Amino acid sequence: MTELERIKEALNSGTVPAGANTKQFEKLLKKCSHIVGAKVVNLYTIRDCGFEDSTYRVFAFPVKATLLMILL
């Protein structure tokens, strides 16, 4: 089971998955306990942008199976 699948399982069930770092997942569940219907999404890096002394990364995530939403 990958780390992402463990996080999804923990958020959906509210329990620590077997074979996982218990302390780390309990901390995550405590921090996210107020979120109703929590979901894990895959973010896709689109590009890096530089402005003066800062660098920004632009991400996109799937809203539907065929559509990507771009985050600036």
C-alpha cells in the first residue's frame, strides 16, 4: 500500500491503517478532524514562475476525469 493510499484510508475511516506510523497518522487525523468529507487529490505541476526574488509553482488538479483546474 502506498503512502497516498494510507492517507486516503485514514481520512475516510478515521483510524490508523495497519503497518503505518501510528504517531504520524494520529497527528494527521487530529489536525484534520474538523474537515467534513476530506478528499485527497493529485496535483500536477504545470510550470514554475519567477518574479523578483520569489519562485512560484503552478499546479492543476482534476475536477472531472477529463478536466483540469489550474491553481495559481
